[in-house]
Amino acid sequence: MRALALTLGEPAGIGPELTLKLWLERKARNLPPFAFVADSAFVAARAGALKLNVPVAECSIADAASVFYKALPLVVPQTAATATPGKPDASSAAAARASIDLAVQLVMQGKAAAVVTNPIAKHVMQSGGFQFPGHTEYLAHLSNAALPVMLIWSEELAVIPITIHIPLRDVTERLTAALIVDSARIAAKDYRSRFGIANPRLAICGLNPHAGEEGTIGREDIDIIAPAIRQLREEGIEASGPHPADSLFHEHARKYYDVALGMYHDQVLAPVKALAFDRAVNVTLGLPFVRTSPDHGTAFDLAGSGTANPSSLEAAIRLAARLAAKS
């Protein structure tokens, strides 16, 4: 069995302590084996500060699955972390990036089953020279993926924002029929190959209130979104819409699609976080490997308190193992 590669994330955030908590509860939660891509001095110091009795073992990714049940397997990156909880330091950005780099290397070599990323702090990373908006774009860069697609998945609802981390005023300039079609193709492909859904149903939101009211509240739904949906249907993809977003996310409506595609970030992330805040998982579609992440941030205010909820990281680990088994 190949282990998952779990990255360090922001060393001053809650990722390390969530990882320690989940390893301690690995048997009770029946977790699949994972290796923590982090250095032993840092992990031991964080466990000690939290008064958690976690034995660690530096090992290769090949040995991580067998080590997992007696010690937390550590695959050590080149850069060590020194930050304390809630206080990023000069090592934070480099250590987080080195962990991502090694995890991706291991999965691209076929040695790790999938990558699970702990949250990073974008402002800390960028202050350290990181030239990418976030994990999604950096993982695409490392793997030469043409178009990474962000999926936020939960048992209750799965959503994809077509445009992601851009100002709302820029959405209409960035939104094109080609972008919708390309994103939906990737979603359909990965839903078939990784989620095992032979004919995934894609519900596509309109941009404007009431999907534009036949052009009386903006023409983007007529001129951009509807042509994209027609093209997808011609290609045999089961795409419906444009749907008014305000009536797409209630319980009855969710029975008629597998994933909803929205035109901008908050249009679809707000409902999934309302329904499954502690259980939602960030999945990057369009990569040559499986990547998941908890759908929360670094929570510097909680770091070191021992009170952070590991449910989303647990869900990310479980989903990564499930998707990797189908790849």
C-alpha cells in the first residue's frame, strides 16, 4: 500500500497540530496511512508544546505505510521550519514550499498515492517570493497541467467556481464561454475517472440575478453561458442551465446534479460552506495526480491552542485515498 503525502502547510498555522491529532486518533478513525512531509525537530517541538505523545520516525515514502501504525512517518524535505504557533517567521515560506515540492515529486514518481496539502498563508508565501495565487496554481505549475480546476466537495454539495481568486469587478472580463467549456470538460473527465460517475450531471449557474431574466438583467447569461452549455451538450456532457443561483442549492434541487459550476468564487463557495463547513474538501481537478486539502485556512488565532477541529483534514485524507484508489 502506498501512503498519502501530507504537506506541512504554514508551520505557524493549525495544520501541524491537526496532523498530530489525527495520527493519535488514526485507529479510532480508521484512517488510511499518510506520511507527514516535515522535519523531525519541528514536529517534535510542536508535539511537545501541545503535550501530545507522538513518536515520530524518519523514513522513505515506501516504508511510510508500515511505519504509520506505530509512529508518525516523516519524509523530510530539504528546508526545516522554525516558526512557533501563530507567528510565521523567516523559515515559513521556504519550509512550506519545500514540503509541497517534495510531496509533488513523490506522487509524480508514483511513490505516494496522492497529495494532501495542509493550508498555507498566501501573504506569508508571497512575502517569501512565491509568485502564485495559491496552491492550485502552483501545483499546476509543478505538474505542467494546462488548467487546474478547483472543486469544493462534500457529501451534501460539490461546487466549482469558474473564476476563482479575482475581484468581483473583474469577473465579467475574465468570464468566457471557452473557460466554462474547458472547466466543465475537466470536471466531467475527472468525475468519470476518479469519482466513478459514468455520466456526471453538471448544473451551471447564471451570472446575473435570475440568470439574467432573458437579458433584462445583463446579457452574459445569453451571450456567454448559454452557448457554452450548448457546446457541452453537443459533446455529450450532461450540462444544464443557466440556473438562477438563488434556487440551485436547496435540498430538493441538489438531487438533480452531481456538481454545480458557478461563475465566481462566493456564488458557490458560500452555500457549500454553509452546508458543510467542517467537512468540505478542496480538490484540484485537471492534475495528473490526486490532490485534496481541508477547506479552511491557517487559523493563526487558534494555532497552539489544541482546539482546532480536524474534521476537514480528516475528510481530505479520506477523499484522497478514495480517489487515488480509482486512479
